[in-house]
Amino acid sequence: MPDSLETADKDSGPLRRVAIDPLTRVEGHGKVTLLLDADNRVQQARLHIVEFRGFERFIEGRPYWEIPVMVQRLCGICPVSHQLAASKALDAVVGATQLTPSAEKLRRLMHHGQILQSHALHFFHLSSPDLLFGFESDVERRNIVGVAASHPDIARQGIALRRYGQEVIRLTAGKRIHGTGAIPGGVNRSLSGAERAALSAEIDSIVRWSRDAVAIVRDLHEANRALYDGFGRVPAASMSLVAADGSLDLYDGALRGRDAGGRVVFDHVDSGHYDRLITEAVKPWSYMKFPHWSAHGAENGWYRVGPLARVQNCDRIGTPLAEAARREWLARADGDMVHGALGCHWARMIEMLFAAETIAELLADDDLEGRELLAGGRRQREGVGVIEAPRGTLIHHYQVGDDDLISMANLVVATTHNNEVMNRAVRDVARSRFDGRQITEGLLNQIEVAIRAYDPCLSCATHALGSMPLHVVALAADGSEVARRVRD
């Protein structure tokens, strides 16, 4: 297969196009296209994001205080992440350089509830059918219903973990989906004693089940090391936030990057200066951008974000069980960086355990019932909020005019950061597993497995690219055509 994703081999003769459309068990709409020659050798493989959202444009002109609620509508899976990233960006606009202790801890509790529920949803509901039954297993069985029938204990634990995370979100944000708890300058609610006690009553079981989930994915890796180490293997640089001491921090911190060999490229870069670090390139066949580190160029500066990057990028994890799990995972790699796509699942479960332990620590803090919830200061015109969403580094950047209206918005979401590495994972799987074979549903599912490992949120990741083709027809009440406008 050609190294470039841009062109197929011109000497390969007539090519046959195979499409996976739509991708399944991912959030949003996308497809994969393959170009095959007469011998079923793959000449080109691409991941296309085919939906258009346009949030960066239609939030312009809105009052800044509406934004944390508006941007959540990007997605029903990770609304909390957008709410918090927007609120962090707008903290700067209202001059809240330091949140109150209660506000900071309540936001962290909300965020780790989101990490817990999202990671549980992805692993148990979306990915475990492939991992437990096999990539080419019977499609009728390869779903969460099949998991519940064959592995009822695993299914029950997955449902319980997600339910608990959603309950944490409900109590801190006001609703399980599209809440209003985080606002510029802090939060608008705290926990009551009864709410805190109810969450505390279940947390020991949640920590135990999270630990069990790490064991499940570890055992899957050990049962087939060649598959889990080699499938969708893409050596890539990595980027994430780290705390001041280099530990894993999913809510705040500064940016660190490592190359594919694990060497630190930059460290503790102020996340507010992301635009000096990253360039967002575009390509004509996708609505999703292709970010890269500006100093390294588009060909060499692409990178990976998310659990696989974070767990290897940090120096340690600040909770004991998750840190022990991280050390066991790294020891298995014997000093090498883990680059296989399926390694994302192990790293994701380590992070879920970290989230459960962090929730347990936060629930012991009386500040969760505090009443000092808002901070403010000197008004600013611009703010950047960066958070580690379940899928990876999420950036919200806003400029606000003197009229309090948004004049510029830029969102760089985790799936966008991972665009190039996902395309390369698709290409790796196609090259290693498709060439010369008859195309079947199970074979095509292997490409989806590689994409699903990164838990992409395609709804969040799409931006306008040039002038979209439009075909608009206006109809009268009787169904007759009134007007037609076409833009190619």
C-alpha cells in the first residue's frame, strides 16, 4: 500500500471501491473507503467524517454566559467535557484566576464522574463484544445483548459503573445529560449531606468493579499477546496535560509531548498557548481537521491523545490502585512504548480505576457541601480552557467583545487530534489483514475495531471546510416547489 493517504497507485489498474458506511458503535457519523485492485490488494484506505456541525460559527454573537450550556449540544456522550472546557475558558474572561475550593472540587467530581461513565460505556457496551467474542464472530451475537447473555456479570458491572458515573453527573451538573452546574467563575450548586452520603455508600463497590475491569482487559491481552500488541500498531508521538509534579491530571495542568520512542519533546507548556504549539491542517476529503505540532510540520508532527497517550505520558498516577495497574502494564512492555490500538482499552480501564479512586477521595472532603461557589476579578477579552476529556485533550478558545458577545470560537477536540493516527491505524489493519482475501463483514469489522479503540466522537470533531455543497428546496403547504437553490 502507498505510504501516502492522498493517492492510490496509478499503475495498479482499475480499482474497486469498498465502503464501510456507516461506522457502527461510535458516536457520530463516518465511513471508511478502501480501493482494491483486481487481486484484492488494498491501494488506499481512508477514514471520512461526513457530517457537518458548525458550532464554532453559530455560537459567535451569543452572550458568553450561554456558551457552557450551548456547546454541550455537540454531543450527548461527552457534554460534561464541553461544559467544563468552556467554563474554564470563560473563567479567564470573568477574571476568576482562582476558583473557590468548593467550586474546584465540585468540578473535579463532575469531571471524574464523566470519565467513569464514558469509559464504562465505551468498553462494556461498544468494544467488549469484539474483544469477548472475536472480531469476525457472528454479527447477531456481537453486541451488548450478546454480552449480557454470555457474560451476565460483566454486563451488569458495566451497566452499574456507567449508572454511578451518571448519578455523579446528575448531582453536580443538575442533569445526567446537558446539565448546567459549571458556569463561568465556578459552579451553581453544591452537594447536600444526603447526596454525598448516597454516593459514598456505593463507592467501594465502584472501585472494586473498576479494578475487576482492569483485570478483564489484562487477561484478554495475556491470552493473545501477538494480536493485542500488533493490531493497528501505529508508532506515534503523544500529548496530554500533566500536573506540576508530572502526575496524571485529567482536569487541569500543562501540556507535555513525547515522541514515538518516549522521549520528552516539550514539557509544561502553558495550555493557553496551544495555538503556538499546534497547527490545524485540512484535507479535501474530510470535514475533520488534521492537527500537528507546528515546529515539526504536517508530515512528522502528528500525534496521539487519549488514554493510551496519557497513561504513558505522565510520570505517575496519584491514586494507589491505578498507579499499581499502570506499573504492571508498563512492566509488561519492558520499557517500550505501547502503540497497538488495542492498548487503548487497557489504558482506558486504568483511567476508569483512577476516576473511581479520585471520586472516593473527593467524597471524603467537606468542601463538596460548601456555599462559596463563585469567584471573579478583572474582566478579560479572551480565554482558553483545556481539559482531558475521556477521549483526550479538549481545547476551547473564545474571544469576547465589550458587548459580552462571543466574537471568535475555536474548538480542538480529542478525536480531531487523533485523526491522523486513526487513519494510519485503518491503513495498517487494511494492509496487514485484507490483502488478497475475500471481503466479508467480519473482515470489514476489523477496521471498525481499530477505529473504535480510540473511542472517536465524530459529532464533536467536525468543522466547516471551504464551501459546503448545498441543495435546498422550499415547498409550499400543498407540496409544490416554491424555490430551489443549489451550490456545488
